[in-house]
Amino acid sequence: MSDIQADGYAASGGGSSGGTLTLPCRFKFSGTAWGLFGQLFVSYLLTVVTLGLYFPWFICRLQRWGAENVNLVDSQGNKVTLRFTGTGGELFGAFIGGMILTVITCGLYGFWFMVNMVKFFADHTEGETPDGKQVKVSFAGTGGGLFGTLFVGYLLLIVTAGLYGPWFMCRMIRWFYSHYQIRAGGGDPITLSFQGTGGTFFGIFIGGYILTLLTLGIYSFWFQVNIWKFQHDNTVVTLPSGNRLAVSFTGTGGEFAALTIVGLILTGITFGLYYFRFMVTQIQFQTDNIEISSA
């Protein structure tokens, strides 16, 4: 029995629509090029007509479309669906208020403003498990916490002439992960943690940078995939019981290079018409290759 099954979040077997999620499972993006075109065309048009005032509604519209087209699916076809409930009016109010306070405080409120934006998108993300449990995401970070993390990080960047960068990135990912919580059915929260180290990331970065230069940019696709792998492969999901699930990224540099090069060529040949399909394939690659399994 897998860890997630032991916690009651999934059962072993059963492929009916009323079943529960089993391991391994992975994210699946089902959006289409035509759907993305429709979202962007209407939103850009309304943003221009309203002289930019529609932009918060634009962001929420795109976020809602993205959430509705992402599911967490197991091999039996059972899935966790997602939805975004935030509105443009709410985002507009939060954005205007945050901008005003940031200006009044000479930028100091910017840390709280950033956290409030993260909270807005996290707190308005919901979902439903195959057996009908409601899923709710929340973010509990504070502006003060973000300020402290950034202050120490930037100070060490200056002292080390930039060498602290990989450790700084890991510190930031760890801080954000530690403040996310996911509740299914109103129970105790599922939490995230990050186990990557700055030393490992430093090696990936230096090796990737050198190989990208030596190959005149060709290795950049593998370099980017290695960065995604580093983040996802070091992400741990902890269930309320303490059981852990492992996250992994299964895409390869060769696959990413092929779809990117083909996409760019077809976008040029079609005078930009293929662009929306190109964007969808990029999203699918980054989403569909995220797998969750027993730790």
C-alpha cells in the first residue's frame, strides 16, 4: 500500500469515476491553442479599449482558464480537478491599495504587497478530489518574513560577490514552500518542503553555463530541464500523518529542444499563427512531466 493510500487520500485500485486517487499520478494540461487564442484575444482587446483598466480581470481570466485545464490524474483515470475563484475586482482593489502603500512607504510596503499577491492567487485556488472532497490552497507567509529572507540573501550576495546566488535561490524556494498548505476535505493540511542545496544547484548552474557556451547555446535546453528537475525532484509533499510523497520531473532536454525548435520554425513559417499552439506545447511539457509517487 502506498503512502498516500495509507492516509486515506487514495485507495488501491478502482478506476471508476467515484474512486480515489492512486500513485503514481501526474499533472495533465488539457488546454488548446484555440482556447488560449480566445482568452488572449478578448483580454487584450478589452485591455486596450479600457486603457489598461481591464488588466486585473485579464490576469484572473487567464489564471481561471489555466486552472480549469490542469488536473492531477492517476493511471486509473481518477483525477483531482482545479479551479480559480478570484475576480478582477478583488485583484484590482488589492493591486491599487498595494501600489499606493508602497509609494507612501518609499517601497518598504513592497514586501507585504508581494506576499498579498501570492496569497491572492493561492487562497483563490480550489479543487475537488475524485471522491468529492473539496481541496483548498492557502499561503501563510508574511511581508516581514519575506523581508528578512530577502535582506539576508541580498547581503550575502554582496559579500560573496554573487557566489551566494544558488544558495539564495534555494532559500527563497524553501521559504515559499514552507508557507503553502493544502487541505482536502477540511482535515489537517498537506505541506510542501524543499530539500535542494545551494551546493548542488551551484554545480548544475556552473556545468550548464559552461556546456551552453561550449555548444554555442545548444545545451541550453538540457540546462533548463536540469533546473526544472532540480526544483521538482527536491520537492517533498508531507501528508497529515507524516507520510511523504516524492515529486519528480520526467521530461528530457532532447524533448524540450525538439518541441521548442519545431515550434519556433512553425511559428515563423505561419507568420505567427502557430504561436498559440507553440505556447500550449510549452505549458504541456512543463506540466505533464510532473509526477508524484511514493517517497
